[in-house]
Amino acid sequence: MVNLIIFGAPGSGKGTYASRLKEKLNVEVIATGDIFREMIKENTPLGRKVKAYVDRGLLVPDDVTLEVLKENLAKIPKGKGFILDGYPRTLEQAKALDGIAKIDAIINLVVPDWIIIERLSSRRICQNCGAIYNLLFLKPKKDMVCDKCGGPLYQRSDDTPEVIKKRIEVYEKQTQPLLEYYKNKRVPFVEARCEKLETPPEAIVQEIMDGLKKLGLA
Ligand code: ADP
């Protein structure tokens, strides 16, 4: 059983890699961004509140986020580990997590800004199963149709140039300092670098798996 956090700027590939690591490590993935998008789609009162933040590239308030995390951690079968994708994003969230779960390692994705911007503006997502595509280098076989389930692909409403800029700013200011927080706590790191736009996800996933094996976690 292994508990991991995957860190990286918006567009660094957290969701893409986490969904592949899920199979290899037999863990659950908790992606707060996906959960929020689901709440928005369902148009619940809380979903409408969340939408106001997500659409502007701002962080959803910590109290709402923590509640969502707890609810989803509670659903994980006993004895199974997890990867957190998109949580924690603030120091308060990291401190709250300390009281709930033990983290075995941090996966940190290092990706240059220009790749992030290229990727986010060409990202498409399956409306039905959430699979992630990219019109440049991770194209669906059939135009705008999901390879896995045949669902229609869409562009996230926060993948627009202004909102992307804001999300990167928020990441650098509020989330990046958390790397120091975990280093100070001596949590082991696995770092994966992506220097090229065309690097296939499998290559990065392999790099992460190798790092986890070295730590005895895979
Ligand atoms: P990305 O990492 O590409 O920006 P996510 O899908 O992880 O995308 O998150 C999308 C949005 O959901 C964020 O911009 C933010 O508004 C909200 N969000 C996700 N996770 C959190 C969190 N832990 N705390 C606050 N807001 C969050």
C-alpha cells in the first residue's frame, strides 16, 4: 500500500500520469479538479459556488476542498493506497492532510512554461470518462471522439489563455512552496522532467516507476 502526491504546474501532466500509475500501482486516484468539474456539471448549490472560483483560475476555499478530500478518502477500500492529484495546493491544505494520512513519497513533475502553455491550449477531455487527449501529440484516433469509450471530447472552460495564466500564477505563488514543506519533512521525492513536447506519457510514467522502485515503493 502506497500513498503518493503528484505535484506539477497546470498542464504538467498530473492527471495523465496519475491515471496510468493507478493501474500499475493498484491505487485510487483522487483528483480534486475532476471532482469539482463533476460538481459543476451536476449544478448543485455547492457546484455553482465552486464554479465561480474554477472559471477564474482561483483556488476553491480550503474548507470546501478539505470536505471533498475527506469524503473521497473515506471511499477508498481498506488496504488500498492513493495518489492525490491537485491536493494539497496551499499550506493549510497540506497541514490538514498531515492529520489525516501518511504520505510515502512526492512525485514532482518539472516542465518548462512553454510546453505547459502549448499543451493546455490543445488539451481535450472526454465528457464521458475523463480521458485526456492533446490535439498535438496525444491525438484521439477519430476526430473529437474518445478512443476508450466513444464519448465526445470537449475543451475545459478554464483552458483559455487568460485563465491558464492565472492558474500558473496561483501555482507558483501558493503551491510551489509546498515542495519545500515536504522536503523539510523528509518525505522522499521522485522527480520527472519533460523537456520536449512530443515525449510520450509512457516514458515519463516509466521514469516515475523507476524512481518509486528505487525507494522500494513499487
Ligand atoms: P490544473 O492543475 O490543470 O489547473 P485541476 O483540474 O487540478 O487543473 O484544477 C482545476 C481547478 O480546480 C483549479 O484551478 C482550482 O480552481 C480548483 N481546484 C482543484 N484542486 C483544488 C484544491 N486542492 N484547492 C483549491 N482549488 C482546487
